[in-house]
Amino acid sequence: MSVAESATPRILDSIGDVAGTAWDALGRGGSPFLRHEFLTALESSGSACEATGWIPRHLLLEDDRGRILAAMPLYLKDHSWGEVVFDHAWAHAYERSGRAYYPKLVSCVPFTPISGPRILVAEGVDRHWAGARLMETARITAVTDEASSLHILFPPPDTITELEALGLLQRKDCQYHWRNDGYTSFDDFLARFRSDRRKKVRRERRRVQEAGIRFRTVAGSEVTPPLLDQVYLMHAATFLERGQSPYLTRRFFAQLHEHLPESLLLILALQDEVPVACAICLRDDATLYGRYWGCRERYHSLHFETCLYQGIDYCIEHGLARFEPGAQGEHKLRRGFEPTATCSAHWLRDPVFAAAIDNHLTLERQWLDTYLRQSREQLPFRRDAEHQSDNPGEHPG
């Protein structure tokens, strides 16, 4: 019997229902966010669980010996918070028509708008076959759970054509990423800037220094529980100021610290050795990911220094190729972060709504392509120092 003939789908009610070694053996492109420990921390800490509207429906394909051939992280949701692919207008249109948009199925890493594999495949298993089987299972699950739709958020852009071939609609968006062209220092990076923009960045950095603030990066293995307490209080304050509760619990960060210390990095802003702001980051072998920010006091340009410039310094010092400081933030363009296309894929059970959204997404992609081209004009680089890319808005390579 072939692998395809013997494959059996299984739905997990918790990521804890599969062994971490088995899950991590699947190809995940090196992403720390798809590690079993990261997903477990989200669920077991009460951050992404049924009580917060994230009901696990992770999909597995197993052979007749119980070996995992492929998997997809998947959640049943009754809201759209924590996704950063905004479909609230779709939900309102459903509501106005007297239909229910929620629940819906979402394949993503909760609260993590970072591109990475959503179809995880064991070595030697055909990815196209696995994708087709998982999508078939996901659609059946949508019908069983009475979900209106299936959404694949932030898959690798080079897989979007495969998802479209499986009947999903492409949506395009933009983030702002920094890439390392072999810089030897921050000044080396600034040398590519036009004079006026270079002066403004230096002035921002100088204002933070003049406030008596210095910085320290702390690797996960060096983080102590009392320090994590301070960092979490600053992180939570950014939500509470807006009248929201933090998505992530203190227990989540404790588990992240315990189980993925090699991926965790804290950037601390200190005044008289007391933390006044922080950026909570993760990293892998090639990329620094700025994920969460918090502060205890406000200072001019402190956010830019903590969340952007210190991350660039770290990447240059440690030879990392990219820095993804988080979703949104057009102000990053003027500070040397390049517009970068991201994508998502969507399947809607209702053919009338599917056709309408397909038309909308076609127009939205055309607008986004224009925006990606035009936004490059806001980059601060001298004309003789700009990147030459065949695909504006995309990272070469």
C-alpha cells in the first residue's frame, strides 16, 4: 500500500496531543514560532485557547504505523482578533446579509504575523500531495464545525500559487523589513542614506542618549524571573493604556523562557540601571523578529531606538540577514525598512460571497502592487545606493 493510500487524517484538540519530537521533525523552515514548545506555550498558558476564542483543530496526516506525514496548525475562531489580516469588513457583510461569518477556521500562529510554512511535511513526503490532502481535510472540518471559511495566514509567498491551485483566494499585504547587506556598523548602514535622512536618524538616537538611557541585550539563557516580571509589566501596560487586556499571559513568557531560551532576546532600555522600556524579540539562525514592546516612561524617540535601531545593531553585530520588526508601521520606511509583500489565502463556503471577495481581492492586489512600488520612493537611500531588484517590494533571494 502506498503512503497516499495509507494516510489517515486526525484532528487534535490540543497541540499537547502530539509528541513534541514528532511535530518538530516536520519541515518548518527553521521557524521558532512553529516549534512545538512555542505552540504549547500559547495554548497551555491560556493565551490561545478555547476561553480566548482559539479552539485548536490541528490537522495531522498519519500512515498506518502512526508516523506523522504532514500537519497544519489550525484553530476554530469566533472572532478575528490577534490575526493581523483584517477581515472585519467581510464579517460585517455576512452579518448584514443575515448570515454568520463566525466560526471560521484559521491556519496561523496566534498573534504572530510572520510568514512561515503552514503545511508541515515530513522528509520524503511529497509536499503537493500533502497540501491537497490537508486542504481537503480542512474543508471537511469546516463543514463539520459549521465554519464559514478557511484562512491560511502568512504562508511563504512562494507557496501562494500552490494554494490558489487548491481553490483558495490570494490576498496580498505589506510589511517593512530590514536586510543586511554586509554592514560592518550602524554608521555603515547610514552611509547609504541621503544626508537629510541620515541627520534625522542620528538626531533621534542622540535624543535617547541625552536622556541618560543606555541599552543592554539579554539572551534568553540570561533572563531571570524578576527581570521577566518587569518586562511583562511594561508589555502589559501598552495594552492597558488602550483599554485592552494583553493577548499573552505572564505564564506564556515564562514557558517561552523555560523551553525556548535560545530563541528569546530582550532589548532593555535602562536609566540609572532601571529598565524603562523593552523590546521582546525572537531569533533564528538568519532573522531577528521584533515581537512585543513595552515602556514604563515616555521619552522622545525611545520607541524607534528600542524597537528598530537596537535591532539593526544586533543584526549587524551577530551577522543576521534580516530583521522583521512586526506588522504595519509606515514610519519604518524612512528608517531604512523596505516594503515587503506578504500574503494570505482564503476559502469561503458560500459561492456568492466567494465570488464577491474574489473580485475585491483582485482590485486590492492591484492597489497593493502600486503601493509597493510607490512606497519604495519613500526609502531614505541615495539613488546610487539603492537595491536593484527585479521584484519591487520583495526581498531578492
